[in-house]
Amino acid sequence: MGASISPGGSPRRVLLIPVLHTAQDLGELGSAVRARKLAQFGLDAVLRSEDAIAHSWAAIEAFVLSLPSSLEGYRVYQDGLPVCGRELEIVTELASKGSRNHALLLRLHERGARIMGTESPGLLLEELAGARRAAAGGPAPPAADGGGGEGKGEGEGEGLLERRDRSIAERIGKTLLPGETGILFIGAIHGTATYLPGDVVVETPLGGRGR
């Protein structure tokens, strides 16, 4: 894909990393989501799924290690991380609880990348409420990436997942500067790249959905 040029004269680039979230990534909902999966699918299926997720994270970690040692000019965007002013604190806490995803974010930060608040707090609260209902036995189980917002909200013309994708893309469009590279860790079911500004070059080094 050819590099489009932003109004500032330099291309903006996003490395899109599709992820499958672990229970540790989900914070307070992790144990409830795992318990529901155990009840629905059984231990063997859950263990096979967790093994596949572990292998996917090994590939992501290898890719991160292949990036330049100095990541000045890189911004890291993470689904589920709200724009709140406490982003690094949240990432550090989840990493300390065993999240491989957030531990990688810290490693990128240590090499000079800037961790960015990525999602609308309001939309995340909607997502959290739906996930709590699902974890408690509601009609819609959490999605494979730990989300659960594919359905349309009451009175809304588009689903929560699409609204989140549009919001994430808007956030990246407003904060990623000409000549910078963004690294977007995003649940595999998302379609955020579709909504990114046209001057942003999207690369998928580990596969997944581009534009």
C-alpha cells in the first residue's frame, strides 16, 4: 500500500495489532467471563482456547521486540484504555496483575513510545454494563475479545462496537501527528481501520483486518 501524505507533508502510519484478550486484561470481569466460558464450553475447550491465545501473544511479543530500540515518535493506542489522565497508572496496574498486553505497553513506554488514552469513557461504561449483564447470565455472552457490544443500543442507529471503532479512529486521527507511527492493540473483532482518516497508512504486520 502506497504511503499517503498528510497535510503536514509526512505520512502518518498505524501498525494494527489484533489481539485476543486474556482474563487478566479484563480486570474485574476476568474471573466472571472465564467462569461463564467454563460453564458453556467445558474445561478442555477453555484450556485449548487459552493455549491458542498464549501462542498469539508470543507472536505479538516477538514483533514488539523487533521494533527499533528507540521509539520516540511512536504512540501506543489500546482498546479499553480510556482517555482519563491516568493511562499509565491503569496500564501499570493491569501489567502487575499478569496482563501480557499491558506489560508490552510498559515495555514500549520504556523505549520512548507514548501511551495514549484511546477510548471514550462513556462508551466503555456502556460496554462494561453489558459485559456485567452477560457475565451474570444475561442473553448476550461476551465477545471473543472480551467485549460484548456488537448489538445496537436502544435508540441508536449503529451498534456499540461500531461506535467504539469510530471513536477510536477519531482519537487516533486527532492525536497522531505527521511523521509519527501509531501502534494500535485492538480486539480481533473490531473494524477500527475502516474509519481511520484517509491519509493514515495502515499496516497489519501480524495479519488481521486492514481497511
